[in-house]
Amino acid sequence: MGTITTGRTLDGNGRPVPGTGIEIEADGPIAEKLRERTSPLVSNPVTGEWVTSLVEAEETGGEYAVGLGIFSPGNDGPPRHFHVDYEEAFEVLHGEFVIEQDGEEHRLSTGEEHVVPADAVHTFRNVGDAVGATITTARPASQTYDVITTLFGLAHEGRLNDAGRPGFLQGMALTAGLSDDTVFTSPPPTITQPLATLLAPLANARGYRASYPEYLDESFWARHVEQPDF
């Protein structure tokens, strides 16, 4: 059936921006999972990442949630971080990935899995020469999707730098709001968390939040990202 392109960034007139999006096999595993999505396809145009839900927390009573992540070749993944009360299980749907956990690297190919326990510092990256995809299960369910939509929404509005990082006060709002869920380890949380506790009220007063309702609204993503239609 050939290849198809989807997930392109849309301009202010709703037209796809050339050179953006993901090219995938029409009858391949990524397209199959995109057909099963339960939420909009969201993207980060700065880092070349796309995410959607496959099983939402409401469906499992909070026991777990499952998401699909799609990554451009050479994507370096998120900054090193850990999750306070939940594990993440990564299954490579397509491609080659390296998961770094507590300083040790685990190379995974299509069909292979790795579980990161709660509190383990980790990150991952696409080391293949093509678009890669993972299925990630958070157990129990978490705020991961909210974190992703916040950062991706900020990216679409030009509020992240070229490395995909927010500004200082936005970072303080995120650090404070996510302290019981996701903790980034650089700079060290022994520094950032007390600082965020002190400065988050100022950040909130200036309109910065750990999450924004508009980024959880399907209409935002319909305006900014070409949705799969196959």
C-alpha cells in the first residue's frame, strides 16, 4: 500500500507545513496503532515527537494507561528524570532505541521490552536511521499525558527554546506542579524543588501553570497538528 504522511504541523490557515510530519507504512504497525488511538495525535515540532493515547486511565480505573510515542530519527528523548510512584514499561513497536536507566544503557529492537521501576532515573533515544515508535505503559496511571501535552503545546506556541526547554518561570511552575509525579534531575532536584516551592506562586501569578486546559482540548490539536485520517 506504500507510505503515508501524517502529523504535519499546521500553519495559521490550517495548511500542512512542508517538511514536517511523519512518513510511515500505510499497512505497518505504527499506522495500525494510530487507528486505535483514543485521543488526538499531539506533536512537538521542536524535538520531532508525536504522542497519542491507546488506553486511558479512566478505562482502567487508574490501574494503568498506555500511550504511543513516535520519534524522528536522531531524537534524543526527554531529559533524564524519574517518576515518583509508578513504573514505565517500554515496548519497541518499530525501530531501534536505547533506554538509559541509572547510568546503564539497554538497547532495544522491534518487539523487545524494558521496564523502568518507580524512582529510577532514565531517558531514552531513537538510535535508528528512521522513524521509531514505542508503546509505553504507566502503572499505575499517571500525569504523563498532561506533562506531554503541556510541553508540546508550549512548543507549538513558540514558548520552548531550541532544545525544547521552557523558560525559567514556566520551568518553576512545572517543577512545583509535578513534584509528586515526574522529577527532572538536571539541575539537581535538591536545588530546583525548594526553588520552585519559593517561586511557583510568583510564576502562577504571572500566568504560568503546570498544565493548561487549552492543551487538553481536542480543538487545539486539530488546529495545530494534521490528524491521521486512514
